[in-house]
Amino acid sequence: MPWSHTPPLIRTSAILATFVLAAPQTSAQFPPDSVVNLEVLPQDIEIRALIGIMRDFAIGLGVRCQFCHVGEEGQPLSEFDFPSDEKVNKHKAREMLRMVETINTQLLASVPERSDPPVEVRCETCHHGLSKPQTTIEALTEAYEDGGVNSAVSKYRELRERYYGSYSYDFGEGQLNEFAMQIARTGQVDDGIAVVNVNLEFFPESGQSYFVLGELYRNQGSKEEAIQNYEKSLEFIPDNPVAQRRLQELRGGQ
């Protein structure tokens, strides 16, 4: 694809940058009359199109100009040093641009029976408004490894307070249940139980959460607690055959 047709494609790219590749000449004005130090975007790109691309980057990553460029929050954009390559995020952004160009124009182009219009990688495809793409479970695992279950629970509450209603993290009931099972498989069953109980604060009628609690208590050897939670699970999901079978086993049935 010739560079003259690149701007619409780049606006849909997954990139670690905002106001990344453009650099106004030192004319102390913004927007500038022309740009310098473009290594990936076309040299003859229109200023308005360039600013639109950078705005899309900012929204896709939830960042501002100083994420990649030399300048301070609240400082006039005319005083930013856009030509500078000092910040490493600017270099990362260039590589992300090249990666996305390859994905959209080469790799996806070879997909059989590709839809029309074709699906393309966008900033939000990976970033979802985050500068570092990360799933809910990845964020909780990182916090757990740093500070244990209390740290993970605090992290979840913090993320939920800040991002609930956005598309940055998944706060569905399955996330904490999956995370609880993940850490229980490492032998930390009590920590898994604590996580599921947090989930029940937000989803008090989650039959799946009660089922997971039943599984954890069963694995722990806590028979009565397991029975109670399997029974509670069946109140909300009465046709769960696994929960029914677990109860028969724990009650001494076949």
C-alpha cells in the first residue's frame, strides 16, 4: 500500500504512542506549519490528518502528549520539544507502527475469505485505553506475586473503581473466579476462597461463584462448607450436573 493511502490505516493501528511521530519545527506555534523527523508516517502528510492520528493514539492508550514527547502536563503544546527522540516510548511507538503496518497489509491480507470491509488492527484492539495492554487476571496476578492476596484484592477494587464501565478491563463475574482457581492450583486454597468471597460482594447471586467455593472447600477437605456452597450454587443454577454429583459424593451417595 502506498504511503499516500496510509493515514486511514494508521488511525486504526495498535500503537504505543500519542503525538508520537510528528515534530513541529521550532516556530513556537501549534499546530505547526510543517513537521520534521518523521520516520514512519509519510513526509507529506497533512497537519490536520497527523493531529487526528495522534488524537486516536491518545484515546486508544489513555495517555497524553508527554507520554512520548518532551513536555509537561499543562504546558502549551507550542513549547513541547516534538522533534526530540529522548523518550523511549517514542522509539517504541515507531516499532508499533511498523508492526501494525505489517499485520494489516501483509499478514491479515493473506487470511482466507477475509471480510469486506476488512478487519484491521487498531490501537484499542490491544490497548483498550491502557498504555500497557493487560488483562484483568494479568494485573491481579502481578499484584498477587508482589504482595499476596490482600494486594491482589486491593488492586481489583482500585481497578474497578477507576475503570468500571470502560473497556479497559473485564469486570465480569468469571474473572475473579478464574483468578481464584489459578492461585488455588498453586496450593494457596485459602487465598482462592478469599478472592471468590470478594466476587460475591459484587455478584451475590452468582451460582458459578458458589460452585467454585464448593470446589475449593472440597479440595481443602472442608466437607460441610463444600456442601453448603454446592447447595447454594444449585439455587441459582439448578441444572448443574457437576454440583449435583459432588453433593451425592459428599453425602455418601453413589
